[in-house]
Amino acid sequence: MKPLAGVKVLDLSRVLAGPWCTQLLADLGAEVTKVERPGAGDDTRHWGPPWHGEGDRRVAAYFLSCNRGKKSAAIDFAQPEGAALVRQLAAGADIVVENFKVGGLKKFGLDAASLRTADPRLIYASITGFGQDGPYAGRAGYDFIIQGMGGMMSVTGLPDDEPGGGPMRAGVAIADLFTGMYTCVSIIAALYGRERSGEGATIDMALFDTQLAVMANQASNALISGKDPPRQGNTHPNIVPYQPFDAADQPIIIAVGNDATVFKGQTVRLLITNVQTLQERKPVIERFMKAYRETIDWLYSDDPAALKTYADFVGISVATAKRTRDGFFPKAAVDPDAVVGLDQIMQDAVTLKYTAAQLTKEQLAELIQIPPRR
């Protein structure tokens, strides 16, 4: 049995942050009912190509990425009867998740205050751009805007003085995704708290708050040093080497997280500690680039000559070079495609399957007739 089996979730959210949260809850076993607009549904159903299915069953791949394991009901709660229907669904739910603008659901009686007055045990999670109060509360929040305002784009991309330099957003909607995950964690904590107190909770999650929170070491570096972290492409502000290197045929990523990895293994004998490599970043990187560009074959070859080429270059014995290679790059783990595309990652995956079942009127009626779980 999954840990959230028996927990009922009413999903009033759209696009990504809210649906990502409720998909995680569904993955953990919760029964999630997603309410969508009649005729159109969630906006992301139309964010193709690529598409899955044909005709009336055609849906964008984007929608499938964040709505796995849910049931879907088309209800127009702008109409009184539709709003009443959603309130009945909420009465039988443990959790409600929504991402409308602040105050947008109050006129339908679907806001936190209304629903939690009727049911104090309800856990109600709201996701907005900037929170339920404050000077920006009324603004819409889009991931791209939040990445720009919240610091993410200031540390992502190449430096301004390099070709192609400038702010860059992350390749996925990181603010939306992390907000969805943080909301899921908050809901699970609220469920645990309800078991002890008998009370539900009102959860106020904001994309902007989350984006600031996940700046992590970059934010800490700025607070302690008093300096804004620079954009530095694929290098790392605190670790050297930690970046791709151009080999003879393709890039290879070298990530060294502690002093012993490099220096006890003797893959480089230039410096002693990570602090020193940070201070001498340029010569360290130049040495790595030369070594791995000219001697990459030693990782893949059983030819003693290739191994000797590397050993001579670094200045260690062939036996030490072999121990280093076999320890850090076991043959089973060596992939000549070191920088891998999503098509390769997913080529052995199960074929995508549309799992958001459409509720019939009879199934919806059955749901509403279920007495509230308490």
C-alpha cells in the first residue's frame, strides 16, 4: 500500500506548479480529482507539439508530464451549480490545491476561509507568484519572470564578456517545479500535524519565495561575502575542477568534490587542496583540458600504450594510472556518450501512456455521495 492511500485531493490548479504538487501526491498514493474548464481543460493540454493520441484524445506531452495518475472532471464553477458541485467535492476531500490569483476563488465560495470554515480539518494549499499579501500579491507569477526576479538568471549563463554571455533561464521551469515540490512537502507535514491536533491548515506558497530559497549556496555566498555571485557558465563557484572538458571526440564532465578524489588518486599533482585549486583555477583547468583532450583514449582502451601516454603526461607510474582509472572509471560505467541527450536517457523507458482518466457524470456523482473522511 502506498503511504497516501485513502487520502483524497481536489486539484483546482493549472499549468505546472500546482499540477506538479498534486502529481507527486498521486505518485504517493493519494486519489487526485482534477477540475478543468469544460471544452478547453488545462492550458497545457494545448502546449504541443509534440502530441500524444489522435482526435479528441490528442493531448500535449507537456500536460502528460505533470498530470500522471489523476482523474479529471470538467466543471464550470463560474456558474452557481458548478461552484456548488466543486464545494461538494471539497467536502469529501482531505486536501485542496489551487493556484488562482489572490482572492480569485472567494466569489465562488472556494477560498480557504470559506472551505475551512465548513471543514476545519481541511488542508488548503494556495500557490501564487508572490504570496497572499504584500505589495506584489496581486501580480501574476510566471516561472520565467520569477527566475529573473529571484536571482536564478543572474547566476545562469556565460559571463557578460564572453560570446553569448548574459542572463539565461534554466532549461526547465525550476521555480514552478520546486514550488510544487515544496507545496507537496508542506501538505504532507500538515497531514501529519492533523493526526496530532485534529486541525487542518492553510498553506501559502509563492514562486518568488521558493526561487529565493533554492538559490542555496549562491545566496549564502552572497550574504557572507557581500558580493553578487557571477555567471560562470559550466564552472562552479566553490569547486575546481567541476566542468566539461573537450576531449578528442566529445566533451567529458569532470566533477571533483573533495581533495582526496584528485590528489590521493594522483590524477593531477599540481596543487593540494580545493582552496588552492580555486586560487589557481586557470592553470588547473588548462592542465585538465590538455590532459583529457590528448589522452582520453586511456579511459576506454585496454591498450597499454594509451595508458602509458596518460601516465607519462601526469608523471605517475603505469600501475598507479591503471588503479586510478579502474577505481574512478569502472569499465561498466564508462559511456562514450558522456554528455547524454534525453532521447538516449529515455530510449529504454516505457512508452508514454495517457493516465488522466475522464470522470463520467455517474462517477462524479458517486464521488460526491461519499461522506467526508474524518
